[in-house]
Amino acid sequence: MSEFCTFELDGNVGVLTFANAPLNLITFPLMDLFDEALNQAALSDMRALIVRSEGPHFCAGADVKMFLDRSEAYARHQFSRALPLIIQRLEELPVPVIAQVQGFCLAAGLEIAMACDIIVAGKSAEFAQVEVHIGASTFLGGIERLATLCGANRAREIVFGGDRYSAEQFERWNIVNRVVEDEQLAEKTMKYARRIASGPTRAHAVSKRLVRAALDDGVRGADRLIGDIAAPLFETKDMQHGVRVLLEHGSRNMIGKAKFEGN
């Protein structure tokens, strides 16, 4: 069974692809490879990132063999590494991150998808936190991130029952952003990523940090950051260019006329 994770640039859109056929199960070695790919991504000129996987399924969770006959101390060590290696790094990347989800998106797979800023799913995608079926809870932050997206009651329902949900259901619950035809998933995800990547990249980074601050510290906590992280946008080329385009064309006619360079 092969394990690999790659990063490549497609124009100004980064594409991180992971695989562990046939279900793209997460293992600790694959987490390390994922971290290496994120290192490459962080050093690149990307202005948006797509996280995708090979094959018919996004990720069916962790390879449970790595849990068998393990101690609490082992689990503490491994998961204290895993959260910052993948989940928190995706959340903290200073560019928009888009999950492209097909087939099964279960357990660790759903946790990875929720660490992205946007989830685009094919209509046939199925979502679940299935840890309850092996007597476990979520290990990579699943239930707490579900609570921020769909509320505490829905999060408990999803995790307590371990049931599978359709892409349309998760879209209604504000977990999935967009549902598209399966055969159009790759094309539409890339089209959306290119649109976002052509925007004001530094402004996107500020927006991500303010959302994270609001989730971590509340609205007032995010408000306190505005002077430090949003005010510097006034001196960016993109904002000054955008203001000039608005003044020249007016608010109704400016859409699509500003050409942002990401600085």
C-alpha cells in the first residue's frame, strides 16, 4: 500500500495531493509527509491552496491498526504532534485553503477538510465522524470544529451517533460550502481557487486571522487585532490600487476591473 503526499503549483494556485490507496487512510508517516508538503507550500508563491486526494474517496479516516495495543502516553505524544502538523497548519496558512472532497470523508478525513477555509464537495460525497464505533472520540479536533460550524447540538448529534451524512445535508448545516456534480468537482474547485487566488492575498490573510481570533477569543478579541493586522493593508499596493479603481469607475462598474498582485 503506497503512501505519499505531494505539492505542486498550478499558476498561482497550490495543489496538495495525498494518497494511501484504496481509502486514503491517515497514518503517522503520512502525517509527516503532509507536513513536508505544507512546508513546500508555505515557501511557494501560491495565493490559494487546494487540498485533494487521489482515487474515489477523499479520506475514510485513520488506519486504526496504529491504535491497537497502544498506551495513553503514546497517544498523547502522537496526537500532540498531529494537530499542529496538519490541522492547525492548514488553519494558519496565510492564504485561502479549499478542500476538494469526493466519496468518503470520514473521521480524520473530515477533520482535515474542516481545517480548510472552504469545502467543495461532489454530490456523492459522504461525511461522518465515526470514532464512536471503535469506542473513541475525535482525536484531531473534529467535534470542537463541528461546534463552531454547525452548533453544539448538531456537533454532538454527528459525533454521538457516528452516522453518515450527504453533502447536501452538510451544506444545509453550514459545514460544506458548495456541492457540485461529481464529474465537475475538480474543474469547479480549481475555477473557484483561481478566482480567490486573483484577489488581494494579504487582505485574505487578515480576514483568516480575524475569523480565527473571533473563534478563539470572541468578537471583542478579534476587534482588538484590527489596528495591528488590518490597518497595515492601507500601505499595500493592492488596496491602494483597489481604491483608485473604485474612484475611477464607481462601485457599480468596478467589479472585475481591479487587478490584484497579492502585495
